[in-house]
Amino acid sequence: MPIYAYRCPTCSKFRDIFKPLSLLNRDEPCPTCFTPSLRQLSAPAIVCDYPGYACPVSGRWIEGRRAHAENLARQGCRVLETGEAEQAAREGQRVARDLDRSVDETVEQFYEALPTDKREQLATAVISGLDVSVDRI
């Protein structure tokens, strides 16, 4: 249903009214002073059919439903179905936990395989503030 803008000539208040085209010529009284309001010319509200975004693969700006569909086809992708994004996030968290566990086990095995004097040197370095980080590539 169209939105029409009206302004009261007496108190200058503006308001928007939803009404069908068939009632376009009906007078609209001001809710404050009850003077018939004047219809104002206003720009139409334009709503995009699909919000614009930067393609995460190519970096190109994609705007509109057709451009979105063409971009998905060009990249060999498809729209995720309900729950797929959440499932992928859960799977990613599981994989990260498994990797952390594997790294911990490998470090323990390496530490246990070290000669006693090297273990003592490592323990001393850790106690004195050695900072160790793991970078995943």
C-alpha cells in the first residue's frame, strides 16, 4: 500500500499516511488542529531486492538478487540451507579442539623424549618467563 506525506497548513506538522490509491483524493484532517492537510510530493522509498556485499572470494561488489545468483554460479557456490552455517561453525570448533589436543599430545611426547638435562633447561626457561606461542598456518 502506498505511503503519502501530508503537511498541515495551520500547524505545519508532517505525517505519513498509508492508504490505497482509490482513496488518494480523500481529505486527511490534521490530528492536532483538524485542518485539512495538504498532500506533499515526496521521493519514493526504494527497497533493494538483495543487500549489497563484497564477494569474499573475488572481492567484487555484488548488489541485487540476479547479481548474487550469477556470482554464486561463477564461484561454484550455492546458498546455504537452514542450519548449514551453524553446523559448519560447530564442525570448525570440533576440528580446532581436536587440533589443540593433538598439539598437546605431540608436545608431551616430544618433552618425554628429551634427555633429562634438556628437560631441566626447558623447565628453567619456562619458569623464568619463556613465552611460547603456536602459529597455525
